[in-house]
Amino acid sequence: MQEFQFFTEKALSFDKLDPLASFRSRFIAEKEEMIYLDGNSLGRMPLETEIKMKSVISQQWAKGLISSWNDHWFDLPQKIAAKLAKILGAHPDEIFVGDSTSVNFYKLAFGALKMQQGKNNILTDNLNFPSDIYLLQGIISQSFPEHRLQIVQSKDGIAVEQEDIAHALNEKTALLTLSHVAFKSAFMYNMSEINELAHQKNTVVLWDLSHAVGSVPIRLNADGADLAVGCTYKYLNGGPGAPAFLYVRRDLQDKIVNPIWGWFGHRKPFDFSLDYLPATQSSQFAAGTPHILSLSALEPGLDIILEAGINNLWEKSRMQSDFLFEMTKQFLEPLGFSIASPIEAEHRGSHISLRHNEGWRISKAMIDPHQDTKSIIPDFRPPDVIRLGIAPLYNSFTDIYECVKRLHEIVKHEYYLSYDQTKSIVT
């Protein structure tokens, strides 16, 4: 089609001028016939990670054994935290790397509620990641039965009006917790403005950065953030099960108490004292033994982000999103698709969500190559959302073009009718 030819040439032109194009070759891509648009769920593996892990396993573990704790491992969480702090706009001693996002969320939410005596309201929204809401429900049920959870509703399922958050905040609000970038729609809050609104009511704010970190600029210190958590296996390319992180602003570190008193959170863990003495700064939020293999696998992904520059990645992401929107409006909206992400770049993260009433079967058809087409990997969120994760480090404009062209073919020719509605465990 002549219209597609125009976009083919446009994609090739963008790719030719892309200053980040060389980073694509820094990742393992066994299947050149596959287009991977799921970096918002699990990032690709950097080539350096394989090299790094071979050294950690065959040298540090196999040969160094216990001596590697002193030679390589004991300070590894702090080393990784220092690199992550640069990406988060924070001080290294404000970052702890370890445990899972859910465990870290529990630590900080519990600690914040314990600190906020006399306040018994907890505020979030219905775009937040469900796990965070489950944790709040559990904390209330098990430890703070007098507290009340209020969930602000999105009017369109895409965004939440800042005025609605402001209206819900009051002097009794102990904790406001939000996803900086919403997992389904990619709606992004203005962190600085939300923090300011909350602080006017002496409310502590806990941000979940999981769908933001590594894809959009984050300035925790400059924006007045109190607390934050996040994962590292999405845009940071840390690998499945990669350690999560938490952030506690310096002036809150002697006020937020870690509810999980484990030996690595002790000031002198190898003294084996029977009385707990918390470590200082962010180290006090550790619990058990660091996950050395996972921490080691995370480092190359952070190095690539720092080398590329988050502002450069964000600029490319916005250009790729605009290109995707342009093609969607021309080729996909006439076929029943609708855009389920904010159009304005300042209100959006780095994945784009499309709705279609046959979203699940369309997703299955994308993954399954038809004739000479490539397999395209998106992900699906119920009831009808296809998420397209744009990872500027390794996604090209041609990838975006091929994706839209394939979606057009699948729906126009009804290829999705060949697939049933049976869902896999992970979608």
C-alpha cells in the first residue's frame, strides 16, 4: 500500500539518524525474526551480563568461595545503589538495592504509617499496581485496623485528575502512594506537584517507580520525594527476579523504622549480637543476605543506561510514541482500535496501550508468525489492552512500523479468528 510505503521510508530515515542506534547491538537477540516490544515487562539481556555472570560463577563463586564475600560481595549492594542513585536523582546513601518490590513497599508503607501517629487515612488510586493495594489491605488488616484505605477512581481508565487527588487529601491522610507511571495505561503523574500537594497536608508520599525507572527522567531529590520503591527487571534490564530497590530521603531515615529486622540490616551483622542495632542510612532497610548473582546481573544494565543517558532515551521514546500514534490513527483506529494511553508526552511513560475487543486473540496472532512475517512480542492486560513497550535502547522505528503493519493485517484479514480465548498463565 502506498500509505505504508510513506511510513516505511519515514521509519528508515529516523533509524538512520538515531544517535542511540548502536546500543541495539549491545543486547542478545537470538531471533532476528522476532520484534520484542515487551521491555516494559522484562528487558532484554545485555551481552555484558553473560560475560559478567560467567566470571561471577566460575571465578568468584567456584574458585573464590567464601573469600569472595570480602573480595567482591559484601559491598556490592552499595556499589549498585550508587549507580542506581544517578538514574533516580538521589544520593547513594538514600538507596537500598535488594529484596522484592513488594517486600520493600511493605517496609516503607509500614514505617510511614508507624511514623504518622494521629493520622489514619491511606490514599491511592485505582490505576496503581494491584500488588501495592494488596499490601496496603494486608497492613491494615494485620497491623493498623483503625486505618482506612481510600482509592481515587480514574474517570476514563487512563488517567487520574490531579484535582481529584488534591480533593481527597486531608489532615488525616497519613500516606499517599501512587505509581509514577501506571502499569496499564502508562499515565504519568507530575511527581513534583503531587509531592507539594501532599506535603501541604503533612502527608508522606510513597512512589512506585517500577514502570518509570530507566524509561523517563526521575529526580527524587529535586522533586521533593519522601519514599520510593521499584523493580529493575523492566527498562533497567536486570533480568528475571532482579533485586528491587527503595529510596528514603535523608531526613526521614531516622524516622522510618524498618519493620523487618534481619541480620543484614544490623550495624555489625558479623558480631552476631543477640540485640538488634539498626545500621545507618539506607543500609538499615536491608533484611536478609544479598542476592549476589542477581545483583551482579543487574550492573551491566545500569551501566548501559548511564552511558546512553536517560534524557536521550526519553527523547527517543517520545519520538517513537508519536510515530506509533500517527500510524495508529491512520491504520488501526478505523479497524476498531483505540489509544488507551495519554497522548501528551509529559503525562505518559514509555509504553503505549491499545484497546480492541479482540485484544487477547490479536496478541496471540502477533506472537505467532504468519507466512513470512516476524513474531512480535507485546503483552496483554485484561480485559482488552495490548501493551507495546518501547525500549529505546534496542527498539528501532522500523520495529514500531512493523508492529502497526502487522496489527493492521491481523485485524483486516481476521487472522485472529484462528486463535481461541484460552489464556496462558503469564500474559
